[in-house]
Amino acid sequence: MRRKIVAGNWKMNKTLPEGKQLASEVINIVADEGPADVEVIINPPFIHLAPVVQLAAGQDKVKIGAQNCSEYEAGAYTGEVSAAMLRSVGVDYVIIGHSERRQYFGETSEQLAKKINRALEQELQPIFCCGEPLEVREEGAHFDYVCTQLTESLFHLTREQLARVIIAYEPIWAIGTGQTASAQQAQEMHARIRAHLATQYGEEAANKTPILYGGSCKPSNARELFANPDVDGGLIGGASLNARDFVEIVKSFS
Ligand code: PEP
């Protein structure tokens, strides 16, 4: 059986006091109601990470991730945060290649491949995001587009390294728009991603890789999305900013 995972991406939201409050609420509600077999991750902004890791100490149901890391190991890169720094504050996961990073900050597949390497060197689990813009879907080129993203940023990894990677399929047209991919659209892309992984790493490795769906996932549609055989959970943006909504999504596996 594959891991079930729900990860919250807070993006650039919440001051530190607000973030600590939200993290405490999520930790408390998950402690009371969270299913034992779902891995729950919250990804606050960088400066919240150390205090939120402290809040999460002493429990193991909610894990902490970052939203990005540098492609460089260390040095004169003003404003950057390295994978080693994340590891040093007790972070376990890092989102890499979110479409907002690709779109607004020009991150390329080549840079993302380096970020994946930096994360794995520090024993962080990368949550690698992929997904097509609307015009690519309208042209019918979405499967090739997403498979190319995977090939370019992940296929240099060994099978052992891939085993530490979580993939998040996030169609750009569904992120923050209220427009969700249908359960069928999510399932067919997830199956295609898995088949593509199998061409490089074999069926067994592909079958073990968690593939999350992201894009306007909320309590009202999570159950239908997570019921698909190749959808192993979600990467949640807007709805992760409300503890109750987020935990309802965590509880949406059948
Ligand atoms: C995201 O940005 O990772 C995301 C899925 O956002 P939203 O849930 O708000 O669409």
C-alpha cells in the first residue's frame, strides 16, 4: 500500500504569531481526529519554520516542510536559504518546483534538478511539483508537458533517491482559481505520471511513489479526488490556511 499524504502550502501568508496559532490548531486537531495512516505536512514560510518545528516537537502526526530551497550549497547568494539550513532547524520536507516559483521567479527544470539534489543530500524529502498551463491542456499536449518536467528534473536520480521523492501534480489552471481538475482528469494524469516513472525506474518503484493532487482542493471535493487509485493525497494551498478545513481534507480518504 502506498503512503497517503496531505501537505499544506501556506505560501506567503500569515505573520509569525498568526502562523504559530495556525500550526498549533492543526497539531491539536490532528492529534484528536487525524487518521493514523495519513502523513500530514505543513509548509509555512521560512521564518516560521524554527518556531513551528518547536511547536511540533513531542508529537509525530504533523511534520514540517519548507516551500523552497536554494540550488546552491552555501556561500554568497544573498537572500537564499540552503537545504542544510532547513535540515538544521528540523525540517523534514521541501516543496520544489511549485508553479509560482517557475512562473514568477523563472525557475528552470535544470535549477530544479539541482534543488532536488541539494534536498536529498540533506535527507529532506522533496515534494516535486509539476503541472501544465491552460493553453497546453487546450492544445492536448498536457501529458507530454508534464512528463518532460519529470524527465528534466528527476530522471538523473537513482532508484534509491527517487524513493524519497513525493510528486505533486498541480495543473496551473486549477491553482487558486476555484477550478478543480475533475476526478477523472486527475486520475488520468496521475496514471500517466506513474507510467512515465516506470519507463525509467520500473513498475515497482513507480508503484511506490506517492503522487499528490493540488489545485483548489477543499473539503467538498477532496474525497472524490482521493478516491482515485493513483491519487495518494493532496497539496493544499488556500484551504490549508484554515485548520478545520485542512484537517477535514486530511480525513477525506475513504
Ligand atoms: C498550491 O498552490 O499548491 C495549491 C494547490 O493552491 P490552491 O489549493 O489554493 O489551489
